[in-house]
Amino acid sequence: MKEDSLLKAYQEQPQVWDEMFGADGIRPEYTHFVTAIENLPASEMTRKDELAKKLFMSQGITFTVYSSGEGIEKIFPFDIIPRIIQHREWLHIEAGIKQRLRALNIFLKDIYHQQFILKDGLLPASLVYSCPQFLREMMHVDVPHDIYTHIAGVDLIRDNDGQFYVLEDNLRTPSGVSYMLENRSITYRIFPDLLPKNNVQPVKDYPDLLYRNLLALAGRQDSDATVVLLSPGIYNSAYFEHSTLARLMGIRLVEGRDLIVHNHFVYMKTTKGLQRVDVIYRRVDDEFLDPLAFRPDSALGVSGLYWAYRKGNVAIVNAMGNGVADDKAVYSYVPEMIRYYLNEEPILKTVPTYQMADPDLRQLVFSQMDRMVIKRTNESGGYGMLIGSAATQEQMDDFRKAILEDPRSFIAQPIISLSSTPCYLNGVLQPRRVDLRPFALYGPSGIDIVPGGLTRVALQEGSLVVNSSQGGGSKDTWVLGE
Amino acid sequence: MLSRVADTIYWLARYMERTQSMLQVIRTNYIASQNEIYDFNWRPFLQLYGDLTPDELAQLDGHSTPILTHLVLDRNNGASAYRNILQGRENARAVQDHITKEVWQSLNDFYHVIRDPEVGQQITHEDPISGLDALLRQALLYAGTVQHTMPRDEGYAYLGIGKCLERAIQTTDILRVRWATVKEHAVHPLDAPALRYLLYSLVGYEQYIKTYKGTFNTENVLQFIVYNTQFPHALLYSLDQLAYYFGRLQPESLPESHAHVAFLIGKVRTAVRYSRLSAQEPEQLTSFLLQTRQQLLDVASALNTSYFGYN
């Protein structure tokens, strides 16, 4: 089975689903790819690995670390071995994400209007009102086409039973899509012909689909609507993504100081005077968007933007206030929402989640903390998180104390053992844990998910944290056609 | 074009022109300080390109290494060449989609050269001329890359405006500061060294001796630096170019904004063209240069309000 040296050295881990190797050897979706690379000499693989790094650097696909006071350009680590998903599995994922998004979108409309879900007692009102991302300012605001979740980057993981679980919905400002696009463009340069031979479905349509959806939100009867991408600026770690997306869609990349609100309309300051803005794809968080409505010390937003939005004079993508559906405590109610709003059974599984506000569950979690992941309900990026199996007694005590002080802000989940996939590291294939973030676009004409996504890799041996801010890398993600 | 983007591009050009100009001045000064032909003083330039207190200035007198370090490499001196290059590169990063990849890469390279310990070592401990030459070469590379790769669009016009405005200000400053040393010797008609260093600072020495067949006198040098429209660092040439680049912006401007700034550019250009300066009247020259400088700053602030959205 593993005749050649590259594959022979690969050690699978017990109790972990490996994406490439099953009990009977190489999984069918990987056979073509493995056939193509198994006879390559190690030196050639290393050359490919180096070429990939060189391409990332020379194309400036970097993020900047400002910790030392001066910018240092770093590349987001990329592993050359693709992660491959078979067609049938993708259809399942696609249907599952669409279903979730539809339910979550209705939930947001409901929670900011009539609140049937609270009145019917499905979701405790206290959970919603205690969520810091629940924006009272959004009550009874009608958003264009009733769409809140225009862009979602749903995080999926695969447990050792081979099933996909939804970990987070990321309905605010999910990032990483530029890496999905760039990873693909690097792959076809280092593995010529492999993409067509494997019938890999293209991801290149993402910017066009997004732009089409953004244009459709412009309310004006105007063939020449202005769509802008609002970025916090060059010091933001995702600035590369902002400028890439703006360039691919051919829209202006603006910062808060480029915009001005006059008489409840939004304008951008150009050398030719003020120009009206119709749609803002913002990559700035809710609380920084408008210093008059939210954080008064924000310099990233635009004064008066909230009222312009409320009056329907500008469309904002994603809608404000989505964080309430992203809250990790609300997350556990999504299957219920799907049944309640859609009258369907959830297609994708969710991870069992224990609310720390419940004293019984809290006791249960405290008694087996080494088998739990404890997360803050409103944080992301791998911050504010404790993985019980890897934590010291001291860290656990700190979390216990923090949970008792503010139980609403924590949830616990049993540790899911993320699936592993081979990575080409230091000249050998080594198993590393991965997740999958497909990007879903919800527009007036429906939900589109480009077949692919960002596969994030925990590059530390044995680590379960894939976030790029915590030393994660990424892989190209191939979704095979029929 | 977004006001912020235009502003960023314009300042990118100003930072780079300023860097080129100050490196040339520092190189010339260093050579002058070594030749010791006349009583040489770094102070006017330390004041121009730094923020030292009089006490600190006094400590530096006669010590080339700390002076060069302060002017070229000091990361804490907001006016050092290092900081100018850093700023220029940051600006380029922020408007990467409006400049060519080649321009971005030339600035990125420039930044890496000034951070190169080898170049730092040359400037501080070995042969400062070699170190400064390595930096000047990068400045020329940037200028050539802009000329060769940039599309002739609005962004290019802002690069041109920034460059010419900064060059006009630099020429005014260098002439004024250097003339102070010339002035003392004005009674000697052939006080060549000071005039020679003035021309070197403006990269005009070779052109001057070709134009005037090797005759040095204060009157000719002054005419050359202020009025010669074939000398690329001459004040009038820079202003003509400024007017040209600004004229290109007309279709992209609000009519009233364009008229306002064009008026101010025309005013300073006309004032220079129809002036009658004489080397024999140094005080009149100084006040004329200060007045011109002020008018150039007025153009800059009119651009700020009419084009770059400063209110």
C-alpha cells in the first residue's frame, strides 16, 4: 500500500480520521493525486514546496506583523498537499450549510422584529438579551431583501466517525477567502495538469458572485451604483485580503475617513468632490462602525452611518447585529431553529454544547474539565479558549474562577478530535489536524457556495488550534466533480 | 480617485524626492567637510533635516559619524532618510492597487537597502560615500521605474505634482542655506568652492560648467539655479513641470478646485519668472526665496483642502 518512501513514513494516529488514508488504504478521492506524486523524488517535492513559498513572497501574499514597531512581512504558511473532498460529501456539506444559513437568516429577522422564537419559548430571552452582540439598535430595522447573512464562513470539522460537525457559523466578517483563491492559483503552478485530471471544481467565481450580490443590494434606480469595501486600513492583519477582493471585484477600497454622511446619505471623498455610496462591504466590526451609535472612540467607522443604514439609504454587508446568531451559547439552539423555522431536520451535526450559566451542566463540566474545550461565547480567532487535555492545573483554575464570575460568557464542548491530513513538512509527510471553512454567499437570488473553501491546518504536532493568528497554515481544498 | 489615495500618492512622491535631495546634499556636505577648503559647518543642514536642540547640535560639531547616523539612519529622527523611505514605502503599501508592481518593488528594495547592515556599516565606519551612493542609486531606480512603468493616469499626475512641488521647495531651501556661506565671500568674484558645492548639492555642476564654459561667478550660478529651464533642479523648471502635471488633472477635477490651485501655481511661477534677482543683493534674494517658499506651501495647503479632503 505505502510502497514509496514518501508515503511509507506516514504515521496515522489512532482515534483520528485521516483524510487521505482509510482502513483499506488510500481513500478513492485521493488515488489520482497520490498516483501523480508517489513516484516523485523527494528533491522534486522539496522544490515544489520552495517554489510555492517563493510565489507567495514575490506576489506579496503576506500579512504584516507590527509587533517590533516596523512592519515585518510574513507569509501565511501554505502546505502543498491539497485536501480533497469527494463530490457526494460536498453535496451533503452544501445542503447542510444552505439549510443552516436559511434558518439563521430567518432567526436574525425574527429576533430583530417580532421575536416569535422567544414568545414560543424555544430560546430563553435572557440568553439573547445578555448577548453583547445583540444590538438593540437593529430592532425593527428593515434590511434590503431581508438578508442579514450575506457572507458566511462556516467552520466544519470532521470527528473520528467521519462525520462533519459545524463548529462556528461566522456570520460577522469572516476572512480567509482570498487564501482560498490564492492557494488555488499556486496549486496549478506547482502541480501542472493535476486540477483538470482530477476534475477539481473551480473556485474562481467567488468574486463575481459576491459582486453580483453586492450590486443587487443597491436600492437606487441607477445603473451605476457605487459599491465600496470598507477596510480598517493597512495595519489590519487581513489588509491583503481586503485589497485583493477590492481589486478582483473592481471596487474602491475605502477607509472610514474616506466616507462622510450628509443628510443620511453616505458619500466618499474623492478628488472630484463627494460621490454617493450605495453599498458597503465592510470588514470593520459592528462596534467600530459608527462612533455616534456604538463605540465613541472608534476612528475606523463613519459618524452617522447607522442612521443612513436605518433609513435604507445605504446597504451594509453583512448586516449589523449578526453577532447574536454567532454567539457560541446561541449556537447550540441552531438545530432547534432549523426545526422551528424550516420544519426540517438538521443536515449537519453540531457539537454538543454546555451552557455554563446552567449550574448542573457547570458541575458536570468542572468534574471532567480535561475532556472539554471551554470557550468564551463572544470571541474568535482561537482566543479566550481552553483545551482541557492540554491545559495545566493553573490554567484550569483560572478558567474555573472566570466562569464562576461570569457564567453566561462561557460554554463547554467535548473535545472533538479534528481529522488529520498529510502535510509536507521538512521533507516528509506528517499528519496534521485540519478544519474546513467554505464560504457561502446569500444574495437576493439565493445561496451560492463555491465548491471549495479554506482548509486550515494546525501546524504544531498534535495541536487542535488551526487559527492563523495561533500558528496555523492552510491548504488548497479540492472538491471533485461528479 | 479617492482623496485619501491621491493624498497618499502625492506624499509618496514628496517623500522620495525629499530623500533623493537630502542624500545628495549630505553626500556633498560630507565631501566638503573632508576637504576643509573653507570653514565648513553642518549646522544649517542638521537644522533642516533634524530636530536636535542647540546643545545636542553643539555636541555633534565636527563628528561625521554621529552626524551621518542622525541624518541618514536614525530611526528616531522624524526627518532622517530612513524615516522618509519608511514612510514612502508605507504609503506605497496603502495604495498598491494604484501604482505598478514595479514601483512597489523598487520602494520595497530601497527600504531593504537602507536596512542593510552592510550599508549602515559603510556610512558609519567605512566609506560613507559608497554607502550614500548605494542609497542614491535606489532613488534613481525608483524615479526611472515610475517614468518607465506608470500609466499616465490621475495617479501619475499626483506623483508628478508631489515630485515637482517638493523639488521646488528643496531647491529654494538649499539655495537659501548655501547662499549664506557664499554671501560672506561675495566680494571675491571667484569664490569657487562654495558655489561648486551648491551646484553639486543640486546635481547641477556638470551642466553648469558646460553652459558657462567653466566660468564661475555668483551671478551666473544664481541665474542657472533659478531661471535655467533646461536644468532639471532649477526653480523655474520645477514650477513649469508642476504646472504641467497639474494641468493634466483638469478633466478629473471640480472646476472651482482646479481654478483655485491653478491660480496659486500660476502666481508663484509668474513671480519667479518675472523676478530680477541679483547676487549683489543677498538680502533681497533671501526674502524672495522665503516668499517663494511660502507661496509653495500655499499651493500645498490648497491641494489639501481642494483635492485631499482636509477641512
